[in-house]
Amino acid sequence: MHKEKKIERPKLIIGLVIDQMRWDFLYRYYDHYGNGGFKRLMHHGYNCQHTMIDYLPANTGPGHTCIYTGSVPSIHGIAGNDFYDVIDRRSRYCVADSTVHQVDDSNNGPSFSPRNLLATTVTDELKLATNMRSKVFGIAIKDRGGILPAGHLANAAYWYNDKKGTFTTSTYYADRSPEWLKAFNNRKVADSFTKQNWNLLYPEKDYYQSTQDAVSNYEKGFPGEKTPSFPHITDTLADTDRHSILKSMPQGNDMTLAMAKACIEGEQLGQRGESDFLCVSLSSTDYLGHQFGPNSMETEDMYLRLDQSIAAFLNYLDNAIGKGQYLLFLTADHGVAHNANFLLDNDVPAGIPSPYTLGNLNDYLAGIYKQNKIVDTILNYQLYLNKPLIATANLDIEKIKGSIRDWCNKKPQATSIAYVVDMEHMDRSPLPEPIYTLVVNGYNRLRSGDMEIIMNPGWYDYGGKQTGTTHGTWNPYDTHIPLIWYGWHVPKGETDATVHMTDIAPTVAALLHIQMPNGCIGKVIPFEQNENNNKSRD
Ligand SMILES: [Zn+2]
């Protein structure tokens, strides 16, 4: 075998997913970013400025899955963080698996695996392409953020145990933790991070992109806090509280990146003469964002600190793997809405409906059809009909759908609803693009509801909560995500062409000369040489 004929691949591929990072956060806080973090990627990598999510719901499980499968819930099956199994008639968490257990845990309760995922990931395809010689790992605070990217053939996925302040895995991957993970956990990184407390990185006046801290009505503080404002004191809290709050602190990102380094070193990733793949997902941006919203000083401060953490991580990769020897892409699993009350206070249409109470809907239907519980559940804005009951009682399903439409047209729910879509009869719902495509792509026959509610812009269902915010809808704030390529064989440049989240996996596959994932519907993004390539904005 001639060495020079060996296929060229990067030593290490890093997928860096920043949970809930909306595209505009690259620019919203741009003035205060340093040159080594986000700006290094933006100016020296290839920036796909208009990357859109092409399915519903825009949530964490489906997002991480789409990035790595190039596919959509209708095919890959991860139809929500939780979805309802239409045949078993029960709700399922996207990575729940009762056949596996947490390793090194005396309770040994059920744990997590990728078994609900119906398609391969690009990480699976790398393993298949190298006859399993490549190593693949997934790391995140959230189990689903580590598991779904790393795929079925992963060496392991690791996630955070907030009761113990350690990283763990399940027996799906191995019966025991590797020695390097035990050593990492023994360092008690979570403890040392929460003993630092959280204060602003810069003087308060510099946070002019955010609502004033102590006067905000749109935020909810950490447990035990009188006001949701700086400084957030965590060093005096009980261990279990600190370990849990760490998920929502900037230090949660640092702990995850420290774990990524421990994995690179423990497994010799990128240093074994094979292409390895490390999927890193930063969950703290999402935990914090839900609690404080995108107009908070907390979110601004977290991104300014994350910018520094990314800079340090890139420097680490330069040294450990080598400049130009690794391929990195940065993206997000979804964006986020503004807090609706913040918009309302500023005369922008928005709202938080009282939750779509199943009880009210079922009472309404019972009044017409003399049957209780005609709707099984409402999840991800989708209504799941109780088909066995409808069949036994000999009811007309089309009439029921009409009645549900009538209920949606009554106040108070009518105020917040733009469309009610009949999933099996899309032609009856005159949806404009891109909503039509997003609904079709999100509809999994056995895991999605029979009807889907599309909210008015600015509205979201967040269990009636008034503070914080959420995501999940088709609107650009939830579906426009950052996507930047950096490193091995990536030219400097940017494109304004619209690309989709489903295009990420086939583009990785093309760069590596491996097969696209088996449910992939995306297209390879061409790295075009254009005038933007010469734009210097350093
Ligand atoms: Zn979220």
C-alpha cells in the first residue's frame, strides 16, 4: 500500500452545537467579542449566514438529530424532545431506553440510548467508512445533546448527572466508565466552578444590549434568590442545588469544554492516524435562555464569556491536534423567541396563551359526541386523537376534526392561533411556504399528532409561564441558526444563499469522502469563492 494514496481526512472533526444560539447572537454581541472566539471563526472560516431549520418542532432533540442525520423528524423519528407513540399510546422521551442502565450507579435505573433514532448519523457513516477504526464521542450536559449526535455506533456519549456533579454514560455503550472519566469526575470540576459564583465580566454600563438587570420583570432568578440579578451567589448553596444550577451558568459551558479536552486526551482523539469525531453540545445557553430570555444581561454575559471559552478551546485544538488539522463546524439546534411580555410592553404583537388545556378541549368535544377523552394528548403544538375510542364509539373522525377547528376558533385560544393543520390532509390547510414544508417534514406518521396548531408570530405556549421564554415554532427567531465552518480544507468566506440544517451532515460527508447518512435529504453546501472571501473585517 502506498502511503501517498491514502485518503486525506482531517485528524479530528468537532461538531460544536450551541443550544438555543440564534443566528443574530453572532452580531448582537459582536462589539464585545474578542478576536479569538466567534470572530476567529467568522473571519477565518466559511460563514453560512442564512441557515434555516426545515421542520417542526424547533427543539433540542430534533435539532441535534437533524444536524447529524441531514434528515427530518418524518424520517429520522425524533419527532420532539418528547413525542407520543401513536401505536403504544404513550409519550416517550426521545432518548429513553428501559433496556439500558446508567453505569457505575447503584440504583441502576433505566437510562438513555439512541435506539429511538431511525436513521444513521454522519458520525455513524464515518465509523462505517473506516471499518469502525474511527472513534466517535458525544459530550453534553443534556443526555440527548450528547447521544443523538454521536449516533448508534458511537464509542460513547457522556452527559451530566446533576445530582452528583459528574459526567456519566449508559450500558448501551459500555458496562463501566473509562479510567480517564473516573479521573475527570474525581477532579470535582462542578464543585470548583460553582464556588466561583457568577458576576458580570465587564462594568455594568457595557451591557447596553440588554434590559437593565435589577428592574426586569421578564426573568426568574435562581432558587433562593430575592431578585433575578447579579451577582448570582452559588458558593453557599447545598451541593445538590449548586450542581443543578451549574447547568444554567457560564461555567456549565466551561465544564463541558473541560470534559471535551479530557475525552480528547483520554482517547487520544485525532492522534492515532485515523479521523475521529467529537460532538460537543453546550446546553447551558439553553437552560439560561429559558430562564432569563435573550434580552437579559445574564444571556449577554454568558455569550461574552462563551466567546472567551471558545477562543481558549480553539487554542487548545491548535496545540493538541494542529492548526488546519481539524475540521470544526459551529451551529445551533434552534433559536429562541423574545419574552412575550417584553414585546407587549413595547407594543409588539405577542402573547403567552393560557396553556391549551386538554381538559377544556375534551369537555367541549364530550358535549358534542358524548364521549370523554377524544383527544389523547397535546404535545409540541400537536393534537393526538384517541383513535381506538373514535373507532369503538363509531364516531366520524372528520367531523371531530371540524369540531376541534371550531374550538380553536373560540376565545381565548383563537387569539393566539394562526392555523390549525390537518396533518394527513395538508391540502385542506392553505399554509404559505416555508410553513408548509416545515410541517410536512416534521410529521412522523407514528410519532406525530393528527392536527397541528401554528401560533401567531410572537406567541408561544410555555405552560403559561410569564418569565423567561421558549422556542419550537416555525418563525425565523426559532429557525434561523448560525453555521460556520472552520479549519481543514475550509476556505475563508461567507454566503448569503439560504441553506438548511439538513445540509450540514451531507457537507461533512462530502468533505470526508464518506457516504451520506441513510435518511439524508439535504444538499452539499458549496464553499464558493466570492467577493466576500476578500472582505476583511478583523
Ligand atoms: Zn430549550
